[in-house]
Amino acid sequence: MILQLLFHWIGDYLLQSDWMALNKTKKDIPCYIHCFLYTLPFWLLTSEGWNTWLLGSLSFIFWSHFIIDRFSLVKYLIYFKNHINPSFSYKPWKYCNTTGYFDNLKQLPIIGYADIRPGYITIWLYIITDNGLHLICNYLALKYL
């Protein structure tokens, strides 16, 4: 488990360039490169080595990371979970489509919502949720594939 956290940190932070981070949600190539570099440290945890690249845990780690990052899957998860309340309602998607949270201060006077949080909190909540989703996928891949 400690190695999984370490390799996630290495792959998602140390090996990811600014170019990858800024472009992985816009184009496939930066996301492919990021996901390849992200998956490399996990190769050390597999007993089969490169034979698992096309099948098994490394492939699952690569492709789950690609789907989560390329399509900003986390913002949809965040938006959905924010509907978990007695009325199963939340602010309209057009005001939450950046992170899944309602966080645009410019919209406050127009809409009149007083329950807005500072942008830095929204970004940290997004990062924590994103990391949690990646760690769950990695754990499942390493444990069961």
C-alpha cells in the first residue's frame, strides 16, 4: 500500500510536466504520454514484468488513468455526489462544469447563491477526489488483476 501511494505520487506529480498537465484534457497525445509515465513505476510492483503490459494490472492502471484524466471524469463524479441531499438537486451544470462544484465568484451576483466557497478550496477538493479515484483503480488493479 505504501509503494502504491509512492508510485502514484511519482507518476502523477514528479513525472508529469506542465505541458502534460495543461493539455491532457484537451488532446490525446499529452494524456497518452502522461499515462505511460504514470504507469511505469507500477511495473516494479508486478511479478510478470512487461508481459502484463497488454493484459492485466498495468493495462488497467494505464487505461483507467487515461479515461479519468482525458475526460475529466472526476468533475462528473463530484457534480453527481453533490446531488446527494434531500431534494436530490444542485446548481445547474453550466455553473459547475469546470470542477463539478459551484465555485465561480463572478456568477454570485447573478444567481444569488450565498453558499460559494473560495476557489482554492474547490481546487483542493477536486485534487483530493481525483487522487482518491486513481488510488481506488490502482488498488483494484494490483489486488485483483
